[in-house]
Amino acid sequence: MKKLTRIFYILCFMVLQLNISVAQQKPNILIIISDDHAYQAIGAYGAKIAKTPNIDRIAKEGAIFNKAYVTNSICGPSRAVILTGKYSHKNGFRDNVNYKFDGSQNEFVKDLQQAGYQTGWIGKWHLESTPQGFDYYKILPGQGQYYNPDFIGMDGKTEHIEGYASNVIEDQVEKYLDGRDQSKPFCLVVGHKATHRTWIPDTCDMGMYDKVDFPLPANFYDDYTNREAAKIQDMSISKTMQMSYDLKMLSYSKNGREPSVDRMNADQRAKFDAYYKPIDADLQSRNLSGKALTEWKYQHYMRDYLSTAASLDRNIGRALDYLDKHNLAKNTIVIYLSDQGFYLGEHGWFDKRWIYEESFRTPMVMRYPGVVKPGTKSNDYVLNMDIAPTVLEAAGVTIPKDIQGESFLPLLNGKKAKGRDAIYYHYYENGEHSVSPHFGIKTKRYKLIRFYTRVNNWELYDLQSDPGENTNIFGKKGYEKITADLMVQLKKQIDKYEDTEAGKTLATPLAPH
């Protein structure tokens, strides 16, 4: 009997080891999604002032995508696109205001689950619904908070955790990885709060860029000539950025308070006051106005934004170190991206939404040891909806036919593959910041845009001669053939992705001015 028991235990051990071995053959997947992190603020993308050594490390040890873009530059819809591999009009989550994500539809994590993966999501979710397709989740309610954030667990209960959001999220990531089922490969999505408005740094990072004088972008004082949609926007640093809410100058608020700051404990608040109160007092004493005040706001915005990004990058470093320490690095795909780009004063703006480069383009780097050669630089167009088919291919899982994205592994692993000649974009939200809904196409040289609802017109840019997108050449003499060709390409993209709303708008002639 003892011999049989011993044999039974040996067999169980052998089965366990076999399961672990099989699991290790499939790559683990770690996808880190930040919020509003501009590619202009990342060292690997050429930033001279911003310090992002850990994001840069992923690029150095893997690949950097120099032409990564989103399909809809807004927080929740971008996450829905990543999960489903489909455009917003197909996954049903078009904007943050009027829609709720339908989690019953297929998501790449569900396909991974069926293939034996353990799936999880920790941090910012922002899809206005209960996560489905995950063996584990712990998410921030709504946008979440920078200080002492709340989390919603799988039991539906809310847990309050003391600390700074970027640190707390990484703490939860490591706690999850410590307790995971090691007989299965894992796919974990980490949603960071940083660098979303209102850009409150960790106390240890406050002031780290105070000695820097940031140069103004060349089009900081853009007058939006011949660009009607840009003229009516409400996202300018000069007029929209708030002294109290955005810049933490609490003496300018009605009651000297802000809810995000009121969440701080006594120690956090003391450090906050020690940093911000002298700046506030100095600003009041200077009595600035006009351009002087606008430029002061820009400098302070940049300092807060990049200091907030510092904690994000540091905790990405912690995640990489964890993989190293636990011998997971060699068999784990790491993808870092933002949910979209962001304005750092270009056109005088902050925020995102537009098809213009700074918001349309997103940072994305990827490390895949043994498959992606270190130092790879991709100049092919890739979209955030390509992540779903890419990780499914890497995991050896059949890509569902309804996924609209395309795996970018063939563009990276040395195989001959033809990338996209053009990419398509559609933004829907008709509310915050007064950005008109629009759709358009970007080719290697040109960008054609159709605005509708708030503004009803066209824009065309020659990105070779006008990379800052300052001069709308739509309707100008000499561009008739180029415009006609782009119209044909745009129609093809709309038909390819079955965007019926854009198709109807495209077929409707503009009203005469």
C-alpha cells in the first residue's frame, strides 16, 4: 500500500512538472497600458529632457514602434479596441459619455483562457462595466485616484489602499504574480492611472524638473487659420487649464480645496503643501497676465506631467525587475503602450482626441526574447487593435475571423511581410473639450480628415512639408488629383472596416458656406 501511495505521488509530481513545462513553452504576456503618456515625453522616442530609463530599456531589449497609432484617441474606447481587436463601431464602445462596454463579446483574453492561460487585469479599467474574461481582476473605479486609491475586487467590494497609485498598482501586480497558478502561463494587463489629468506626482518626485525651462513648441501660439474645428476647441493651456484643479494652486479655488488633494493623509498633505504652497504664493505675488501667465502655466504643467510620468516609469522598472528575479523574463512578452498620445503644448493644447499626430500616435515598445531581436526599430504602421491578434499568434491560438487588427509579429521576426500603406481613424465623442467628431486616413505623406456634427468640413495636410499640421491645404489649387486619390483610399478603408456611419457622412455633400 505504501509503495502504491509513493508511486501515486510520484506520478502526480510528474504530471505537475509536465504541466509546468507545457506552460513554460507558451509565452507569458504582460501588457502595461498607461494613460495619456505622450511619445514626445519618452527618451526612446527622442525626448531630451524627460527621463524614462525603464521604458527605454524595453525598447533597447526588444522593439520600438515608431509608427504606432490608435483608432480612437480617448481612454475607454482605446481599451475596448485593445481587448477586442476591433474598431469602436464594431465593439460598441464609441465614447466615454454615452456608451458602456459589452463584456459578453469576444475578447482576446477569453481565447487565451480557453488555451489554458490564467488571465488578469489590475489597475485602471474605465470601461463602465464588470470585467469578463479574467480569472482575476482588481480595478480602479472610473478614472481612479492618484492618492490612496480605491479598488473594486471580484467580490464587488471596494478596498481602500494607502499609497500613491503607480506604486500601489505595481504592489498589486506583484502580489498577484506571487500567488498565480504556476502550472499555467499568464496574461496580465496592467492599467496605470498615470499620466492622466490632473498630473499629481508622487511626493518623492515633486520638484524633479523645477530647474528645467521647457522650450515652447513651435506652434504653441497657433491661430488655427483655415481650421474651423481647431478654432472652437476648448482644450487650450491658456483658457481651459485650471489654476486649482489642474495646477494645484489651491488659493485660486473657490474654497481653497480640491477633492483629489483632500484624499491625502497627513504626511502626504504636508509634503504636498511644502512643495505647492510656495509656488502658489510666488505666483500670486507676480500678478501675471496674458502670455506671461500662459507660459507660466505651460512650465508648471510640464513639470507636473513629467514628474507624474517618473513614477510610472519607475514602477515599470519594478515589473521588469520582478520578471528577472523570478526567472520569468526569458519567456514573457512585455508590451508597453499608452491608451493614446497627448499634447504637451503643441497647438497650445493639452488633452488628446484629434487625428493630429500628437494624439493619434501612441508610444509602444515590446520585448519578446528569442523572437524579437534587441534594438529592433519598426517603421511600419501598427494600431492598438493589432495587439489582440499579435498575442494570440504568439500563444499559438487561432485568431478569430471577426478581429480587424493584424498581428505585427511578421513585421518583427525577420519574415517578409508587407505593412499597411494607410491607417484609418474615427473619433465620436461630441462633448468635452468641444472637439468635433471626425474620421480620416493617414498615408505615408498625407492626412485627409472629415469633420462632422460640430463642424462640417474637410482638412488635408502634406506631412512631408508640414509635419506640425499647421496648414490646411484642402481645396487649394494643385491638390485636386491628390485629394481625389485620397478620397478613394478613404472610401476603401471605410468599406474594409464596415464603418457605416462614416460611409453615410462621406456620401453627404458639404453644405455651402
